[in-house]
Amino acid sequence: MATVDEIEPEAAETERPGIWQLAFPSILGNLSFTVVAMVQTKFVGELGAQALAAVGAGQRVFFAMQAILMAVSVGTTALVARSWGARDYREASRVTMASLVLAGAFALAVAVPGFIFAYQVAGVFGLDPETLTMAASNIRWLCVFNLAFAVNFILSAALRASGDAWSPLWISGGVNLLNLPLLYALVLGNWGVPQYGVAGAAMALGISFTVGATILLVLWVRNKFRVKHVTGGWWRRHRLKQLLDIGYPAAVEQGVFQIGFFIFLMLIGNFYGTEAFAAYNIGVNLLMVCMTVGFGFSIAGSTLVGQYLGAGDPEGATRAGWRALGLAMLAMGGLGGLVSWFASALAGFFLGDEPLTIDYTVQFIYILGSMMPLLAVEFAIGGALRGAGDTRFPLVATFLGLIGMRCGLAAVATFLGVPVFWVYAALIGDYLLKASLLIWRFRSGRWRTVIRTEELGIQQRN
């Protein structure tokens, strides 16, 4: 079995990949996840608007729980990409091992209180008692599988940062393929399986991700990936400090992000009812195809910026960031317009005979669909900044845009008692402000020297 010390530069891929080489497999993987989300919406939708609202609340709590895992993965991406760009493959492997241990510990630490206080957390959305009970059950089952989610996040992030976007694609494709029959069986109660409803959606997701995590771990331990498994040299205070220094602003950003969404959805759920709450989540799921494309370009920009900076080429990093933005705006804007064009038909397909929820969903899709070019800035340029290790400025932009602008405008609209359309429209102010701030930061070039290559200990051999 090969060890990390046997990795030679000529044995690894030394030519830097292009935007599409990184973005395309990531987009495909996330599109498959989007298809599963749509199938889940269809299956759960057959149980009614209450079930859809419960899944939406569960998803929001789940995303909040994943904030710290996403933060560790941001640090993983930045440090692995820098190391790979400098051709220090040993350091890239050690960073991966350190990240996996940190993420696993954090995943368990978050899952326990999430399981215990699921009902209380879901209660903040102002849902009716039956919907609240379903949401709490969904959250508890997601907590059970939190460690598997951590393994998938970190190993996939490390592989993409090294330029291998195809291995995570095959694994995620298998995970999503397995998720489909599990949803059919567990949500609707088919093939002799009891009908678990909303809880079944979480079970299906958790089981499929556990299978994916197992496959990733087995292949990684057997050194089948370009980022190798190591057993020593990874537990260094300097390395862990770098991961935390880069990751903690991203964790705070995710915390701010989730708090902002909690406030926004609390306003909708408490003042406009279950239908308006469900419409928001359905609209997001229908436009998820645009966001998965944006996520692909975020990964590409983040990886290439980190690798170029690691190789001492800041101009190349700048060009990679702008190219990722241009392609993301084109792709996301086009898809957003397409989904908006068919908004009424799509909402009717997933909701059936729910006229008020359909009306709210169409309104929301029109607003969010038109914002896709601005959301592309958040994905592409935000990803480029994080790939450079500049995680503090996106935190500031998120706080001002989401908390200050979106929640502020939504609170004003709620206070005035205007229709929910104007609460949804608060998104426009959020995305305009964030896009302006992120572009200004990237143009300033200050992100190039947030972390210096020599500070990463890239040539360290201990």
C-alpha cells in the first residue's frame, strides 16, 4: 500500500485543470441531488402542504447544523488547493486527515443537542402542532446520520481541491440513485415498508449518505485517490490553527446565514401561514437547479484561485475568478429565466390541488428566478475569495445583506401588513448589496495576500 511519503510530483496531475473541468462534474453531481430533491418534493407533496412545510423546516435546521461542517470544508479546500498548487502533496494529504477528524468531532457535538431539542428548535417557525411534530421527527433522523454527512463533505472537498472533481461525482451519483427507491419506500410506504412520511425523507437521505461515506472511506484508506490516507504527521498545532483561522469566519458566516433564514422564515410562518411557508421552500427546491450550477462554479473558482496562489501566480488567480463569474452568470441567469417561464406548471405539478400555495410559489419563483445573475456573484466570487482564504469579508457581506437588508425589509413589510409577495421581494435588496460588496472586494485584490504561502508550512516535512 502506498504511503503519502511515496507520492512524487510526477505521479500526480500537475497541470492545472480548467474552469469547466472542475465545474462540470460538480454541476452534474449537484444536479443529480436536485433531481432527488424534486422527487422528494413530489412524494412529500402527496401528503399535503403540512408535510411540505415540515420538510422545509427540517431542511432549514439541518442546514444550520451543517454550518460548522461547511466551515471546516472551506478551510480544507483553501489549504489543500494551496498545497496542491505548490506541489506539496504530503501536506495536502495531512490537511485532509486533520480536517476529517475535526469535522467528525464537530458533527457529533452538534448532532446530540439537535436530536434532544428538535421539537423546540422547529417550534420557532410558528407551525401548527401537527406540522411541528413532523418537522421534529425529520430533524431527529437527520441528526442520527450527521457523521456520515461530515465524511462526505470533507473528503469530497479535499478531492475537488486537488483537481479531482470526478471521484466525488461518481460517489454522489450513486448516493442520489440509492436515495430514490428509499424515498419511494420510506415516505409513501411501498414494497411492504411502513409509511414513515416526513421522517422517511430524512431516513432515505441518511442511509444513502452513509453508504456513500463508507465507500469514500474505504477507497481513501486504500489510497485509491490522489489525496492519500495518512496515519502520522497530521496532528500539528500550526495546521489545525490554519484550518480554524480560515474556517471560523466561514462558520460564523454560516451561522449568520442560518439565523437570517430563521428570522425570515419565522416572519413568513408566523404572519402569513403554512401555505406561504411551504411556498418558499418549494420555490427554492424548484430553482435549486440554478444553485447547483452556481455551486459548481464556486468550487471551480475556489480550487483554481487557491492553486494559482499556491503556485505564486496571483494574476492567474484573478483571471480564474472572473471567468468563473462570467460563466456562472450566464448559466444561472438562463436557467432562472427558464424555470420562471414554467413556474405555474411546475408548481401545479408538485402541489396538485393547493391553489393558494401554488399562487405563493409562483410569486416567489418570479422574484428568486430574476435574481439568479446576482446570486451567481455570491457563488463564484464568494467561492474565489474563500479559496484564497479570505473568509472574513464574505461574512461581512452576508451579515449586511441577509440580516440588515433582507430581514430588515421583510420585518418592515410584515409590520405594514402588506401581502407576502413584498416579504419575498426583500431578497432583491439582499442580493444587490451582497453582489456589490463581493465584486468590490475582488477588484481590490486584497484577498491575494490574506494568507501567504510560506505561512502554510507547505514545505514542512515533519
